[in-house]
Amino acid sequence: MRKVLLALAAVPLLVAPAASAHGDSPDGESRCSAPTIDTQYSLDQLRVFVSLPASGCAAREHRMFELAATVTRMDNNWSHDVSDWSTMSGPFRSADEVEPGYPPGQYSCDLSVAVDHPKVEAAQYDIDVTYPGDSGDRTVSDVVFCRSDGDNASCERLGTTAERDAER
């Protein structure tokens, strides 16, 4: 049975300004933050929300860039489904381009996707997100194990690549 894929939204987002919006490190160099990955699991879909801060990262300011996500679903019946999504974002202004007296803007690139699944399942979902970092493209992975019995749905988050590496 083929999985029906739905791209909910893939649009850049302008977020309200914050006091420390530029994201530069104390020595004034660019600092590129990793994206946040959030999931919501229901009886029929796994939704993935990715937000990548663009402000303060030279690799994401003043140019278009790609934010990409791959969701791999593996169940106990040896099913192995792979789905890819991406969006282009930018160009975004940098903090030093703000008019005097105005706080710098906070910009992010956001990607929201959904993967349909059977009403009854036990499956692991690997979520790989590729984005521009200080020294080229980087990839971070998040893993969740989800169960649905047709009446209830829940997931256990197994963590990101960085979190699992830190535990070792």
C-alpha cells in the first residue's frame, strides 16, 4: 500500500524581533544554529515541523538556500518508505542592516510535512534535516518510535544525532 504524502507548508517565516536577534558570537563572528525538529503523531499521520534560524548566520543571510527533510518509515513488516521534501528560503537581511534605533529582525526558514500511515502500526521514523551551516551543508537526524492501535497513537522520541552522540 502506497503512503500518501502531504506537504502542509513550506514557507519562510518572519518572526517578531528579539533583543539579542543577531546571533553573533561574542567575538563578532557568524554563528549558525541547528534547526529545531518537532513531531506530532495522530491516528493517521506523522507531522514534522522544522524551523531553521537564519538571523546571525552568514551562510543564510543575503542569499537563497535550501532546507530539506527526509522521513524514513520502517515498520515490523520490513516496510521501508522514504519521503523527501525541501523549500527554498531567503535572502534575509543581517543585523547590521537595521536602521539605527530599531531592533534587528529574527528570521527563520520553516518546513512542515506530513506522512500518512496505517491506522494500526508500530514503526520507527528517522527524520534527517539538511541545512546550510558555517562551513557547508550539515545534516541532523531525529528518531521517533510510534505506535497506533486504531484508537490511540503515541510516540517515544529516541533523540537527535547530537543528543545520542553526547550520551556516548
